[in-house]
Amino acid sequence: MSAPDEVDLARANRAVAMLLGRMNLAAHPDAAEPREGSWAVIVECATGSGWQRVELRAGPEPLAAIDGDAKAEKTLAARWRTYLADCAYD
């Protein structure tokens, strides 16, 4: 991944919010930021016992998903669901 610019950062944050919304989780994206050739996505979510903060990783999938790539969205959602299993559903 090349160094993202402000447009990439804004698109990545919108994509993460969109993906979490479609997963129907009570989760809130805190930030999507470039890190070591990928995206680090910080998510906070409600759990049965309070809140948790999770750092997820993604390659180009968030930007592909917001551009309409259904396969990238499905792959990323499946991977993230594992790490967000304790999050409550809306």
C-alpha cells in the first residue's frame, strides 16, 4: 500500500463505518490509520460486561469495499467478526 493521503484516510474511515454498520454490531469506529503497509482500525464496542477496544488489521479491503467490491467486504467482515465476537448486536 502506498502512503495514503487525506482522501484515502477519509475514505477508509467511511468504509470502516459502513462495514461495521452492515455487520449490525453495536460497534463504533475510532480510527482507521495507515500502519506498516496496511490499515490499523481501532474499534470500540459494547459487550455484555461493558466496553472493549480492539485493533483490527486490513489491507486494501476497506477502500475496495467502499468502491462496491462485495467480495472484499464479505472477506473483511468475516475476518473481523472473529475479533468482534463479544460485541453486542444492535
